[in-house]
Amino acid sequence: MPRIAIVVVSGSDNPGRAGVGLHVAQRIHEARAANGIESVEVFLFSRGVRLLGGDDPELAQLIRGLVADGVLVGGCRSQLDAWNLAETAKDQGVGAEFARDAFSRYAREGVTVLTF
């Protein structure tokens, strides 16, 4: 069954774009059975990682909601460490993976990637 990854590279610099990506992830997750989608995953990269630090409380709440709904949410391990957000991510149920590894996994596994 097909899988989708939503890569969020936008943050407080473009909250509209980041919000669209998070909402799209939520909507795909909600309709996955009807649309024949196995799973949706969200990966926070670049400015998207900073959303975990409270740059935009509304978007941070969307991320917490995705995690609560069972969506796999991860972030770039290097950026989480560089911005001292690794513990925050862990506390919020957000995984940590090097971006190179996540992107390589998507390619190997034939995951469709959308970027916001």
C-alpha cells in the first residue's frame, strides 16, 4: 500500500505554508483507509524543526495533535541537537532521525514525498 511523507521545511518564517503541510498530513491520515494509503509520516526539517520550540503555538499544537492521532512525526536529529530541541521533541513524542537517513529511506521504500 502507498505511503506518504510530508516534509515541513517552513516555520514561523512562513506559517501559512507550514500550517498547510500539517493540515494536509492530518487530512490524509484521517482518510487513509478510504484512499488506500497505508500511512502518512511528517518530517520536520530546517525551519520546521523550530516549530517544536514554540515559534508558533498554533502550529506546535497541530504537531502535538498529529502525534496524539498516531501520525509518525520526526525531526532532523542534527537540527534538533543544534537548536537544543532534542529533549523537547522526545517529550512531545517526536522522533529524531538524520535527514539523510529519512530521505534515503523514502527513496528505498518508494514513499511519495510532499514538501511544505
